[in-house]
Amino acid sequence: MSDAANSEASGEIVIEFRGAGYHLPDGQALLSNISFTARRGETLVLLGRSGAGKTTALRLINRLADPSEGEVLIEGRKTVEWDPIALRRHIGYVIQETGLFPHYTVEKNVSLVPRLAGWPELRVRTRAQELLALVGLDPGIFLKRYPHELSGGQRQRVGVARALAADPPILLMDEPFGALDPLTRAEIRAEFQALQKRLRKTIVVVTHDTSEALLLGTRIALLEAGDLKGLYSPREFLHSNEPAAAAYAAQLHTLEEFERER
Amino acid sequence: MNLTQFFSQHASEILQATLEHVWLVGATMLLAVAIGVPLGIIVARKPWLSKPILGSANVAETIPSLALLGFLLPVPWLGDRADRLTITALTLYALLPIIRNTAAGISGVDPAVREAARGMGLTGRQILFQVELPLSISTILAGVRVATVLTIGIATIAAAVGAGGLGEFIFRGLAMVNDQLILAGAIPAAILALGADFILSIMERVMRPAR
């Protein structure tokens, strides 16, 4: 872990892992002794292969799981001291398969959380339109559609809109662009970057895609088999000599070489 | 006397018996849904309770209906009135398909959808009522449909303990070796069963969430 990576973001600490770990009931450790912080407005990428513990780390943040060792603090308070419902409403969550409710229209999907939070009807409706526009979908066309009437990319956008609905200060994204074709993915990724510039949320993104990590992250946390191998700025990550990070960087270099030779 | 004449002559009696039958089946189904759906939810949520619940419902299903009525007859409050007794017995039969389908429907909800609901901060109750039940409603209705058709058939036995219904004609017809009397009970019962099946299958289709 380098100091440069830590000093890059200057806002207050929003998410903090203090030696946090998670074990299955049978004792198998999915995550062990993880420590890192994420500051306001930064996009922290959790990078690693499948089974590295990335999703588990996300689930510790919104209390879908409680740490079996150490602790996780959100805005200075341990997650176990938060009311889980209040904590989750405070955090937007975008999951891999989007998890849109198939029986709800886009509008109902997007406005469920504000509605549960007791927003007045008019504000809920305006918010739904705002959100769709925000993620680049025409509200006039899409509000009344059902998830099965959308393309993968559109579903993903709705997933993001839903997570942003109640304007949570923290956003968790689990392989948010994983199921998309490369072109759509690049497109949505770019839009997401523009969106983040405007919204300044604290975002934790899980991915196994190196270029995605480099593009989206202000910092990259490399996870391997439940261990945190290091925290890097994108630049440090690319030029790191540490074997774990170098392996990812080498994969990118191979791509570059391939392109050069052609 | 042919069948049509017989039916038109006894129209009011047949109608009366049909209404009794509908009341027995209707009360049974309300009770069976009120008990079966919550039990199905428990089966889906608490795997360790699923064996005892499904096991008991299975056992109830295997007891011959006439014998079940006999067993329940000495039970204090139940045995006092024939319709009470019948509705209890019928409910026991109707439970299994309802419990099973409710459990199947709820367990069949896409885990990603449930995870998203939890992650969004829905409470357990909200997940159940806003997500799980709406998504499994058509599966639950399929169970209700099977149970209803089954109950309409078995309810003819109710006449044996004097609870009325279309079974009256069938029992009388058997005793008097009169085919027309038997048919006066059997045909309306069959029509009821087909009608219930038709209506519930339409409801099932309408309620099925789009995918």
C-alpha cells in the first residue's frame, strides 16, 4: 500500500474496513483481515478473479453479511451498530444480474425506495423521470415498460437509476457492466464516468476486468483468495512490480503488443 | 322420464344442493388458503420445518375421506354440526397442493431479485408482500386450482354425514339404484369442477408476471 494512493482523495472517510473478514459457518474464509478506507467522492475498485471475495466485501458494507472478524465502519459507525434497513437505504446497490423486479414497470422499480421512504407521490414521479433522464433513457418511452421489454444495456441503466433513486451518498456496484457486450459496456462506462463527475458519490465497484478498473477507479484494491494484495492508484497499478498487480498489467501489455504487431 | 325432464322437474332441488355444495367448497377453500399459504411460506423459509409440515399434509391426503369424517365425528366442537365437520375434513385435503405450490413459488423467485430487494433495504415483510408473493401468485393459484377441483369432488362425500350438497343425490341414487338421481348429483358437480378450473386457470394466466 503506498502513501500516494491514500493521499489522492481528500474527503472524509466514508467506508472503513478494519481487519475485517468473513468466514462461512464451516470455517472456510471468504475474506480475511482486510483493511482499507474509501473517502467521499472517490471510486474504489475491488479487482480480483472470481472467488477472490469481492462480492463478499460489498455485502459487508451494506450489512447483507456481518464481518466474522474485525469491523466495517460506515461514516464512522460500525455496520453492526447500524439498523440494517436504514443502512441499506443509505447505500445504493447495483448487482450483477440487475435484479430488477420483473413484475414492476421501470417506473415502479425505480421509485420503490423513495415510495417506501414515504416521499410524496408527486416528488416520487418527478424523481423517476429525472433518474431515467440521468441514465440516458427517455422517460416517455421507458417508464411504463417492464424489464423483459428492455435490452441488457437498458436494464443495466435502470438498475443504476434504481440504486440512485433516494440519492444515497454511497453506491455499491457488483460487476455492473459484466453482462453487456463490449461496445455497450464501453458506452455505459463512459456515461457512468460523466455521471460520477457530477454526483460525487462514494462508489465501490467490483470487477474482474483490468481495463474497467483502470478507467473507473480513483483507487484499485486488488483482492486474491480473500486477501487484500494491495491498494494502488491506476497509474501505480499499471507500473507496479508486485507480482499480483504485475500479472494484471502484463495482461494489458499483451493486448497492446498484439495491436502494435498487427 | 328422460334426463332433461328429470332435471327441469327437480331444478329447484338441484339448485339448492348446488348452492350447498358451493358453500362447502367455498368455505373450505378460504380456510385452506388462509392456512396453506402461510404454511407454504414457512416451508420455503425454514427448511427444517418443511419435512414435518409437508409430511403431515401428505398423511392427511392419504386418509380415505369417509374414514376421515368418521375420525373427526367424536371431536367435541367439530362433530356438533355436519358442515363444520365436512369443511374441516375438506380443508385437510385441500392443504397439500396449496402448501406445496406456495413453497415452490417462493423458492422459485430469482435469488438476484431477492438479493436486490434486501440490498435496497426492504424489510422481510416488504420482500414477502412486494416481491415474493406477487412473483409466485400464479404458482400459488395453480395449487388453489388443483385443490378446488379436488374438493368439489370429495365434497360429495359430505352427504354421508348429512352436510348436504350434490352428494345427496348421488347417495340417494345409489340407495335406490336410480341412475338419473346419481347423474343429478354428478353432472352439476362435474360442471362446477370444470367451471372452477376454467376461471382459476384464467386468473392464473392473468396474474403470471411477465418475463
